[in-house]
Amino acid sequence: MLPIDPSQVDPAAIGTKRTTLEMDHEEAIEHVRAVFTDAGFGIPVEFSPSELLNEKVDADRDPYYVLGACNPAVADRALDASENRLGGLFPCNVVVWEEEPGVQTVYHVSIMRIARLVGMAPDDEAMAGIIEDTGELADEAFSNL
């Protein structure tokens, strides 16, 4: 039994952001990487689950790519605020998947909000500041996509 009813969670409560880009998949990945870097994120991890799954289990998945974004200063604060637990959710993932050729979806949720919601991080002023800061960075990136 889940401690919360996922159907009752407002997407805003977990910082859901989603947009569509009209470009090919590789171009979208490059664009998202550049925009998030310009907004203050590094991209220390990235991989293609679709390539992995297509190779390992013959999944026949359409292009799907994960960019692991991180702002080191905010990540450091989040580790302190959560007694190191929030690292279990690092990095902040931005996902790019192909809806159809030439149409890509970019999707992100706030790991900071999720960590607070599930009790991995406190519901206090320090965490509220971290959530606000990461939200502003993500908002800037999505507004520039």
C-alpha cells in the first residue's frame, strides 16, 4: 500500500514540466543540453535507455534519451538539507523522447519536490529555498527551449 495516492498528486506538487520541440531527436538532445547548460546546469550523466533496451531485450523502442542535469551548488545544499538522502535521486533528469519523427517531448520533474513529498528531505525553509532555486533554473531552461 502506497503512503500517498499518486492519482491525487497535483503535477505542480512534483514540479512537472513538459514541452514539445519540432526537430529531429539528435538535434533536440543537443538543444536541451545547451539550454540547460546555459541555465546553470551541468550534464554529468547521459544515456539512451532506448538503445540499451533495444540491444539487450529487443524492445523496439522509439528514441528516448536521459540527460542528468546538476547544479553543484544547489546539489550540495540539498545533500546537507536531507542528511545526504537526496543523493539517491541525483541527478535531476531531463528526458527527451520521440513522439513521432520530427516531434520530441522534453519532460522533467523536480527531485527536490519529490524528496520533500516522500519524506527524504525536510519541509522547512532551507528546503523551500532549494526548491525555489532549482525551480527558477528549470523554469529558465524550459522558457528557452
